[in-house]
Amino acid sequence: MRPKILVVGAGFGGMAAVKALKHADADVLLVDRTNHHLFQPLLYQVATAALSPADIATASRVLLRRNRNASVLMADVTGVEPTAQVVKLADGRTLRYDYLVLATGAAYSFFGRDEWADHAKVLKSIDDALSIRDRLLFAFERAEQCDDPAEVTRLLTFVVVGGGPTGVELAGTIAELARTTLARDFRHIDPQSARIVLCEAGQHVLGAFPGDLPDYASGALRSLGVEVRLGEAVTLVDADGIVLGDERIDAAVVLWCAGTQARPAAIWLGAAAARNGAVKVTENCSVPGHANIFAIGDVASFDPGTAKPLPGLAPVAKQQGKYVGRLIADRIAGREKAVPFRYRDLGTMAVIGRSRAIADFGRFQLKGFLAWLGWSMVHLMLLVDFRSRLMVYVNWSWAWFTYGRGARLLTGRGDTGIARKERSRSENEKT
Amino acid sequence: MRPKILVVGAGFGGMAAVKALKHADADVLLVDRTNHHLFQPLLYQVATAALSPADIATASRVLLRRNRNASVLMADVTGVEPTAQVVKLADGRTLRYDYLVLATGAAYSFFGRDEWADHAKVLKSIDDALSIRDRLLFAFERAEQCDDPAEVTRLLTFVVVGGGPTGVELAGTIAELARTTLARDFRHIDPQSARIVLCEAGQHVLGAFPGDLPDYASGALRSLGVEVRLGEAVTLVDADGIVLGDERIDAAVVLWCAGTQARPAAIWLGAAAARNGAVKVTENCSVPGHANIFAIGDVASFDPGTAKPLPGLAPVAKQQGKYVGRLIADRIAGREKAVPFRYRDLGTMAVIGRSRAIADFGRFQLKGFLAWLGWSMVHLMLLVDFRSRLMVYVNWSWAWFTYGRGARLLTGRGDTGIARKERSRSENEKT
């Protein structure tokens, strides 16, 4: 019997593991809740109507078409039983494994205030992005119809909580959406009067970057029209907005990009976890006490021997996936070498609006347009398949020259009141 | 006071009317349930994962940016009060008008069997298309996981009811999806074994076309692997499939493209209606007894003085919209000419799969690849804005050469069981 390798999660980590197992003499099964691999670094562009979902997501089956030893299963994993060597699925079925790679990622955490999740939207999946897009566009539509000035102000106020890369990307892009794309399209409101507030409890946005890069980022955001609020914590989120420190800010849309929590793999395994719930893994990414179970990417906490565990970045997940895939292939072939995983830091980048970015390459830093050029080239190259690259290139060229947005669609599947109402009616009653 | 012109519906008819009113000394308000104008002739390509919604839909505000006398309102019209000259909205508000253009279109009808709507999907909106796409792709995913041969057969059976253009387009494209795009992507099932059944109660598919074109279409469909069933009526639709004549056909997906019913504008007005519910209009497209109310497109039944009322085609709606827009502009300017509407038939086309079509230009007919070339060029030219044209061109070129589908996404917002289940859970519990 060929060994069964089960990889849970079709993100950067899981996909890299399956690809690294291409020539292994084994049956590889990739399990994911969705049918696609998502290029998450550009998800904020779907949320802000610049790209379509299909531009940044590709069916996992297509990506693994040439991996003849790999199958794909669309299913929802709910637990692991290490002694029986099975994974449990939501529908009651189980899947046996000889090797298990957990690459289930992380979600946003509300610091114990789970009720905030009803009002603040997070950005992790395509559904999240479409739901945010609906909310953003619908806020302008409702403001256009509204006679109450206070309500118009609320509808045109957008709050982003969390000054990390996703928060900065969203705040900058929403500001551009309001100031340029939508500027001429309404008759009763002025989209340029929209207020975009970025709240960061720390002293800096993009605080993980060194030197003057965080200050540059704050300045760049402010020049785009974003109100950057530092050093104050959000103390309440409700249906009408937030409370920041002591100040009430009424807002139609609140986006939550603060703090992540690993998916519950550590709980499944009863394994030691870091503060964010990530499984503490050994130097070869295996789970302590389970030599045939590995955890990689955001669901893992890997101690590189320095002060901090590795950050939750796509390159970490990809490199760990590749490493673990090769390790398992070597073990099966009986040629395993005891080389610990080492993260190769190729630099980190964050983008602010349509023509500025910051980049940290360790030995040197970049900021401004040059960094943005670097950012766009790197992200185009990283896009998983040629088609996505081509489509994004066309979309971006178009958007760059025209300030237009191609995906300004309220599809009615999102969270807008009108959509919900409509869906419960029969076709014939519709206008 | 400038006169108020209210146009209800942002389809081909309504949009053409608003554009024709560009220079009218009036306030024009376009009301639609959605925020976008949809290029419906290509909607079947969204349903079959070849195009993204944004490729064929554009925000109405963007299309009317240069029409300075036009505003856009996203709202749901539920009735008209002709004596008060107001339109009623679902949220209780009313809108006053001096001139009213009803361009509310049509929906599919289930011949009085409304309970069939729970099981058979129609294709009218972007939401419909995404829901069909989810169902199609999910059927293959479920079949891949299924151990019961009878259930696999059911999951890989797709029924299209109605042999008009939409039914033919869907059946042909689903056949290609199964036979080419998906052919290599599964390990346990053979997508090429999928059964696609097109049911038409009449003796021909595309029966509105003359000569041997319908027979050619049947043959072309059969060569794509579609089972064309003529002359038998569907007598039942339920969760597991249909009954065709006396034969039970178990199917995972049933698409309903038979018979349309006009939206209830005639009921709103208490006006005389044709059999399909469309308002019988006068020779200038006005509603009898209401000189300032016009009905155009699928919601109107226009008698051209020949045997049959004008068909429910995009060119009819567009030409009527343009005619009515000009008529109202002329009346406001005091230069109305009593010229009745005349439909200029530029020919009709229908496409069968990726390289064949039929076309009827009255004096001559085309079929096969040449007709398909004509069809693609005409549809590219008709696409409303440059961006859509460019994106569709890129997508099509890609799909044509690779047989690939760029939009093979199960976004979880559709009708798949797994998606529904997931949505009710908190983020942290997800895999």
C-alpha cells in the first residue's frame, strides 16, 4: 500500500506541500472547504471593486492537474484522531492518513468580544471580500437617497480597525475609491467628502517595518485622505459604528483587520499552543509527540531561535510547505536528512494606495513609487498561473490610467438590506 | 419646474431611453433594483464559469456619467398610481413623475407550477448565474466523493428545460465544460461521462429560426454530446430531477429556460395584457389611456400589424427605448411628431458551443463557424463599454485556445449545502 498523505488547507502552505510531493511514491489528498486556491495578498482589491474573484483565485484541481499522485477533496475538517490516524469531516466521514500536514491558517480575532463580529467585517475569503464590496458600494447608494445629513455623514464614514498591511491596504484603497473612482458618479452626495478612519492601538501603522517606514506610511495614508488614529483602542463596535477611546464614531462600514487567531488545530491535537492559538512545532515543523503530523503557515508557531516566532506571512507558509513536502517524500523513500527548517527572508512589502509602497529587504529599505513598482512586479510574478497574471495586468493597467473600477457590482448576495429582502420574494413580484 | 421622467429598469430598454433623453430639458431618474446594467446575452457564460460577473455588468452610474440630467436610484418599484402620478417603492416611499417609462422586463414562468421554482434554476440575474455556477461545479465535486454509482450518475446528469436560445447556449456550454475543461481534473469520476439533456416540448430547438437552421442546431448540439429530446413535455420537477413524458430523469441540476412571464406592470396599471402578462401598448409604445406612461422591451406587447407581437429580444428593447426617449424629449420641446414605432430587424443569432452558431438575416441565413465568428464580433461590439470588451476578449482568447475556464469558483455564497452550513458558524471553527 502506498502511504496516504493528507494535506488540510489549500492556501500557500498546503499547496506548496502538495506540489513538493509531486514525485513521492504516495497518495496525496488535499482537503479544503473551498474548491480554490486564493492569492490572499490581493484580496483587498476584490473587496474594493478593483479585481474580480476569478482574477485571484484558481480551482485547486487546475493547479494540481499535473500532480498525478494528488487528489482534491472539497470538505470541512473538524478534528483529528492521532491514535487512529484519521481526520474527521463535518459530514461524519473520516479520512485515514499516514502523514498529516495541517495548513489551516488563521482567522481574525475580536479579543474575546465575539459579538463585534456581527458588525465588523473581516477579510479572509472571497465571500468576505464580496460582502465588504457590497457594503462599501451600498453605503454610497444609500447616502445618495438619504435626506438626513447626520445619516449621510454616518453612511459615508468607513472605519478600518488595525494598522497592519491589510488595514493599510484597505484604508488607502477605500480613500481612492471615494476620492477618484466614485467622485463624479453621484448627484446628491459628494463621495469625496467620505471620511476614512484607520484606527491602530499601537504607536505606528505597519509597526513591523523598521526605521522611518511606518512614519512614511502614515504620511502617505494622510495624503490620500485617510484619518490615521494611533495609540487609541477600540472599546466598542456596534451596528452604528465604534467607540475609539472615548470618542463615538458613527460609521456604515467597520472593517476588522486587528489580531489573528490560528484555526483550532492545536485544540484538535491537544498540543501546546502559542498565545494566538498556533501549534508550537519542532524544528522540522512536526507537532511534538507526533512525528507524522506537521503544522505549517499561520496555524503553526515556529521558533527560529531568535526572539520571536516566525511571522504569519505567505513566504513562511510556502517555504514550510515545500520543506515539509520534501521531508515526507524523503522519509517515504528512506533518505530523510535531519535538516531543520530555516526561513529565508526575502524581504517584506506593504502597499499604500495606487502608487506608493514600503519595502524592507533587511540590508536596505525602499519607499514611495519605486517600492510600489517593486511591489506590483513581485505580486504579478507570484500570481499562481499565467491567466491570473494576464487578467490582473489588464485590470490594473486599466485602473491605473482611468481610476476606474471594473468590479463595481452589487450582486445582491451580500449583506445589503435590499438584497436580503429581495431574495425572499418570488420572481414575478420583482421590478 | 423641469419635467420629471422616471425610467424603471436598467436593462437594454431603460438604458437606451435614458441615453436618448441626454439633451432633454428634464430631470431623468433611472430606478433599478440593482446598481448595474447587465449584458444579458452573455449571462450564460457567467453561469458556466467562462466569464466573471464584472466582465458583463457595469455600474449604471458609470454608464450615465456623462448624462448630466440623469440620476440613478437603487430601489425596488412595487406599483404605480397613475392618477397621482407617483411610483411606489418597496420601502414605502413614492416618486413623482411627469413621464413614466416602464422597462421592467420579464421573468421565467413555470406554467402555474410555482413549486418547481424551488428545484429548477432560472437565469436572469448575476445572482442566478453565480448560483447556477455553484451548482454545476459542486455537482462534480460531490460526484468525485460519492461511492454510490446511481448517485454519481444522478450528480453528473444536467437537465436544461426549454430549447430557446438560452437553453441551447447553456446545454452546449455545459457539455463542453464536462467534455473538455473538467475532463482531466478528477481522479474518481470521468466528467466526460456527464449526461446533458435538453428538453423541448416543441418539435425543434430554436424554433423561431427559419429553414434548416433548427435541424442544424439539433445536430450541432448532439455532436457536442447533448441529448436533445423533442416533442415531450416536462410533467414534474422535484429535488431529484424531472419527469419527461413518462420517463423519470434523475438529475443534480435542472435549469429552467422555458416560457417567460412579463413583470407585473400591466397589473400595476390595470392595463390590458397579452397572454404572457405584457402590457399591450399603442403604436407609440404608450399604455392605452395613459399618454405619459410608456412600456418597452419584454414588459410590453407591441403589435407591429403583422401576425405576431414583437419578440422579447434585446434589439427590440433598445430600439423602443431610443424611440420613447426621443418622443418624450420632442414632446417636452413641443416638437412631437406622430411617427409610430417601427422595429428594424437586423437579424437574429444563436450560438451553440464554442465554435458554431446560426444566424438569420431575413434574406439569407448562416450556420457553423462563420456564423459563430459573426456572433462573437457582434457581441463584442455590443458590449457596453471598452473595458468589458477588452476583458471578454482576453478571457475568450484564453478559453478558446486552452479550453480553460477562468471563473471556476465555488464561492460558498451559492446553493451548495456545504456553503449554507458554513455560513452559520463562527470563523474560528472553520478549517
